[in-house]
Amino acid sequence: MERIVQCALCDGQAELIVEKKEREFRKEKFVISEHFYKCENCGQDFTTSELDQIDTLQVYNQYREKYKSSSLPRSDH
Ligand SMILES: [Zn+2]
């Protein structure tokens, strides 16, 4: 992923920021490294679909890690 991108709102440059954040998935909380860009000019923060995907994958991986050894009830069907 790019470290510096063009701001979505102005002509400024936005820098990649990584912060620990809590995400809820299936009523459980997971701490992930959330990625987003913050513009040094206007202060706006925003994500891209690439960053969203990275963050979502972290939640899935942690969820899978947590339940891989136990029997996971198939509630999806
Ligand atoms: Zn900006």
C-alpha cells in the first residue's frame, strides 16, 4: 500500500496512519491495526478499499485463529 497519497478532498498529501482499534465481529471484539490516511493539509482522514480489506482480513484471521481448535457451530446455514 502507498505511504503517501493525494488527499481525497484537497490538494494536500495524506499520510498512512496505523492505530490499534477495536472492531466488533459476530458480537465479539477484536483489536486490529487499523489503517487510514490523514491529510496534513486539511486534517481529513479517509480509507481506501484496499485499507478496508486489510483491516477486515485481520478480524477474520483473528476470528479463525480463535476458533480453529474448537468446534465452530455452523450458524450460517
Ligand atoms: Zn486534504
